[in-house]
Amino acid sequence: MGQLQKSKIKRSALLSATLSLVNNGGIQGASMAKVAKVANVSPATIYLYFENKQDLVNQLYLDVKVSFATAAFEGYEQNITVKKSFERIWYNMSSFKLEHNEEASFLSQCDNTPMIDEKTRQEGLLHMTPLFDLWLRGINEGIIKDISHYLLYAYSIYPMAFLMNMQNRGLCELNDKVLKESFEAAWGSICAKQE
Amino acid sequence: MGQLQKSKIKRSALLSATLSLVNNGGIQGASMAKVAKVANVSPATIYLYFENKQDLVNQLYLDVKVSFATAAFEGYEQNITVKKSFERIWYNMSSFKLEHNEEASFLSQCDNTPMIDEKTRQEGLLHMTPLFDLWLRGINEGIIKDISHYLLYAYSIYPMAFLMNMQNRGLCELNDKVLKESFEAAWGSICAKQE
DNA sequence: AAAAAAAGAATGAACGTTCATTTATTCTAT
DNA sequence: ATAGAATAAATGAACGTTCATTCTTTTTTT
């Protein structure tokens, strides 16, 4: 195996150790010593791959955000109706969140905690532009309410994080029925209602 | 001034110091030494009022949750329509979040981070029962969708936290127009649509 | 004077990070 | 093709600092 590949493996082992530790005890639960132990590596080795702890967390954030965005826009086509497009993206997102539990709850932790640099946050947001473009199209077509993207996001995407959270605590099961109801609620909050 | 009053003042100074420190740097930013310094108190004194750090944070959570609930149900009457009642509660909540910025973002940090005991969390939830009762009434009357309370909360209440967050980062202004649009989105997501 | 409250100094443990070395790999010269 | 030199990767121990918490002493209240 090439050196480059081995490096990539180690880097990703470190990221995944951090992911799991942050999820189980917040950012202060992911000490460099623990990360090193879980990744089967010396603490010093972390600093060969990351500048410091902040850099480690930032890079993890970007990595996870890219995975999320990739999944979200998989199979996304523009030459169908806005609602169909949005539905596709919405279900892609919820599938990702269901299948990649740890990644999803890490992202929602990041959204409400000062653990990520504002600069890194903005960088992560860029990966969501196809969604914003779709909304723009929907607004122009009169399909989607002419309100700010923050509102659209808050009501049609953000709620998923809450539901995920509840499911992770064993309080609520996100089966197909609930998912359908959830999508209906999401759409109901942003559609322009002339349907 | 009586000793009891002085005690209450000191306790609340400690809580408010913790609140502000947690908001500015997460839970690990609120070290006991810093909390003591901000509250103008010796570190040892904290332990006269709280068992340990976890207890301090838990009690802060409950305190803030009670304030929030009190504000939420202020002027709440049952002998008006479900929509009017909900509207009242919704605007109460958003007013609280706007006027008590720190409390609000602390609560949303708590929701997405393992910083609060599950037991304490459940205790905090109890204060929201009037809202759940209202939803039940709305469902029975056919006004509100017959879906789980988690869904109702996720789509009609939870999004406020996101918008607050954006406003705090200076990305979005929650003026009257946006608030109205926000309420419309909230109601659109949960109402049974025969209106 | 007795009791309760608060203070500050001190505790060991854990933190993020760096250090001097060792181990593994790659390159060069024969 | 291979021995030896150079480079890169990885290590465990150790750094100073900060952490949550406790202990002893001083101050305040009754």
C-alpha cells in the first residue's frame, strides 16, 4: 500500500474517532488523548495531520458537510417540477441523516455551538447552493413562498435535526409514515398554497 | 438585607455568569474559575450553592426553561380558537427569544448537546404541557394535523431556534414582517388545511 | 462567643501541545 | 542489486496550564 493511501487511512481514522467522541460527550469529551487512543495512534501523531484541535474539528466539519451535500444532491435533476426536485433533495437528506446517524448529529451539534469557526461554517454552507438555487426558481415560478432562504431552511430542513435527535434518544421512531408526514409538514410550510 | 435574599442574589449571579460564559464559548468555556470571577465570588463559594458543575448547569437549564415556559403561557386563555391560542403562545415564545437572547441560545445549545442529564431534560419538558394539551384539542377539533407532538414541535416551534441563531450571527433580521412570515410557515406546517 | 458563609490557596488529574528519539521508508551511489 | 545516506512518519514522555474540587483560614452574621 502506498504511503499516501496509508496517510489517508490514518487521517480518516482520526476524523472518525473525533466524530464518535464528540457525539458521545460534546467537544470537551473529545480530548486529543482520547482521540489518539481510539484511532490507535500516539497523541503526537495527530499533529502531523492537523494543526491543532480546532483544525481537527473544522476539517471534520467540512468533511461531513461534503458527504451530506453529496448525498443530498444525488440524482438531482433540474428538468422536473420544483416540488419533485425538492422532494428528492428532502428525502435524500433524511436518508443520509437516518443512515449516517453520527454524522448527522455532529452537524446539528455544530449548528448550535461555537465549536466551528465562522469562516469554516460559511465554507460549509457553499455546498448547499443547489438547494438555494432551486428555491429561487420556485419563488420565481410562484410555487414557493417569497420569503428569505433562512425561513425556508428553518421550516423545511432544520426540523429534521430535531426529529433525528428525538429518535436517537429513543423517544420517536422515524418510520415511513412519519417521514411522509414530516415531508408534508415541510412542504406545507414553504409552498405558496395555490395547489 | 436578609441572608436569604443575599443568598438568592448570589445564586442568581452564579447562574447568570454561567449563562453568559456558556453562550460565549460552549460548556468548556465556562470553567468554574471563570464563573467565580464573573460572579465576583471565590471558586469555593460555588460549591455552597451547587453540588458540582453538572448540577450548576442542570439548575441553570431548569431555571431558564421555567422562565421560558412562564413567558410562553402568559395571558394564555383556553376559551378562544385553537389557532388564536397557538398564535398567542407562538408570539410569546418568539418575544421571549428576542428579548432574552442569551437564555434562548443557551436552551438551543442544550437541545443539541449532551450537556444536560436526560432526567433534567424530561423535567424541563413538563413545563410545556399546556402546549401539548392545546395541540391535542386542535387535533380533536380537526384543526391541527393528527401527527405526533414531536412533529408538531419540530415544525412549528423548533425553527425559531434556527432563526434566532442566524440573527445572533448577524445574518438575518427578525423584524415584524419576518416574524409574521415565520408564524405563517409554522401554522402552514401543522394546520389541517381545510381553512 | 458561636455558627454560618466566604475566601484563597492548594490538590491531583487531565488538558492541548511539543520535544527528542526511534522506526520505517525512499533515494543515491556503487 | 544492494549498502548506506537522507527523509519522512510515528512515537511515548514531558511540558506548562487549566480543570473541577477540597481544605484551611478569615470574615461576617447572629
